[in-house]
Amino acid sequence: MLTAGRVRAVAVGAIALVTAAACTPPAPPSSNTDGSVPQAAPLSAHGMTQEGSQVWTADFLGSQLVRFDPNTGVISERHPLGQDVCNPDDVVVVPGGDLVATCPTQGVIMRVHRGGTSSLLAFVGTGVNPIALDPSGTSVLVGFTYGLDHRLLRVPLDGSPVQTVASGLPALAGFGFGPDGLLYAPTGGTEGALHAGGVGRINVATGAFTQLPLSFPGEPGKVGFDLAIGADVASDGTVFVAQSLNAAVYSMNPTTGVATSIGAAFANVGDNLVVLSGGRVIVSGFSGGGATVFTSSGGGYTASLRLIGI
């Protein structure tokens, strides 16, 4: 996640610079085949995605993508991108194993090849942040969190022209598809810090947007999230939402809008979350190389701190 002020402070010259810099190969990626992957902790943990038993996170401050074991925190792969090329905020794995990351400061979508090179997939403008793989596997969907650009875009992986799926949307944050094929996204942007964060649902086939009802029976007086910053959906359709300020994770019934806290996160500011295939929920911290792992236990959840690397 980026602050609105940081996005606005980006020099116009950086936009021109990235056009030339984006095609510069980064340093070769580290490999874990010989146990030599450096274990230095990422400077920040932002967007996350699952790959097999591992989790990728975007290290915005360290300008790299890091793959780690959610059970131990051991780093198994990392891809440096370079500060002038991409400060990644969110990432997905696409068919074939490549990584695609959003770079809000530079306004680009980067494709990172596991062989150690990267290429510019698309330039879409500053503020681009959340990303999800289209169910077809042929494109990614990206949205905008800050500024005046409130579109949802489809970016084909074959380099075809970028398509606008929907415009006039609220500010979106880290989003994910549900088993119903709809895209669930936190809404509210920075204004949502004032207890006004919500969750919306987008039909990516038609562009139709629906703001979901929201209530907090366990917290009288609460009417919205304190900056909803990430959402992902479990296989049973339960929507999990990361609240950034007063960092916590909520489970939400998308039909009734009833939201219940499953626990506080070990971070001053939460950034994004991912629901693992086994049902665990991980929420990343904005700064520092750590995440909170929520594990279902006795009808509730227990939280544990997972440090990434050392």
C-alpha cells in the first residue's frame, strides 16, 4: 500500500524514465536449489499470492518479489527489480510460472520471468495497485487505489491492448475472485480510514459493480472498516477482509454483509491478505518483513507471527 501523498509526490520524470528502464534485466534471481538464497528480511510485505505450498509477497520498499514458506518464513526465491524499474505492491503467478506485478509509483505492470529477466507488460498510470489473475488465465485484472483514476482494466498476457472493464468505480484495494467468478474488492480508499471502508463486488464480464451491505454485530457503533486494504475469498465463499488501521482480519458473509473479526494482526498497519488452500489466512504488514498467520482452531482462529527471512 502507498500513501496518497507518496503517489502524488512522484516526479513526472519518473514516468518517462520507466519506459526505458523497465526492459533492463534485473540481477539474476536467487535459487534455493543449493540452499544459497539470502535470508535477509524484506523491507516490507505488501500484496501476496500462493504458489503451491509457498507464498509470494511484493516488497515495495525493497523493490523485489520474495517467495517464502508460510510455515517457517524461510525465503526460497527472490527477484530484485530495481528502484527505477518497479516498486511492486501486488503480485500474481500466471500460467507457465511467470510473475506479474503492479508498480504504483511507476504506473507500470511488469512481467518477471523466472529465468532472471523482466519485461514491461503495460503502462497504465500511477496508482495502479490490486491485481488478480483472470479465471481464463489469459490476462490479469488491475485496479487503482489512489488518485482520480478509478478504473478496472484487463491486461492481456500476450501483449494485446489493455481493455477497460469498468470505470467510475470507488477506489479499490487488494482484491480476489470468489468461487462464483465475481471479483471482491475493498473500497473506500484513504477516506476509508475514517471508519468508512467497505467491500464491493464486480462482474468482470459486464463491468457491473455492487456495493455490499455491511454490519458488525459484535462491535456496536462500528459502521465500516478502518481502511479496508485487502480481500480474498475462501472456497466456501466466505470473504476475508484485511483492515489496515487497527490491523485485523474479518470474515464476512457476502450475502448478509455480517462481518466478524477473527483476530488482530501483529502489525501497526496491515497491508494485504491471502487465503491459503488449506484455509489459513495470512495478512501482511506494511513495513518490516513479517506477516500474521490465522489458523482455524476450535471454532475460531489463533494468530501467530511469521517473520520472513531473518
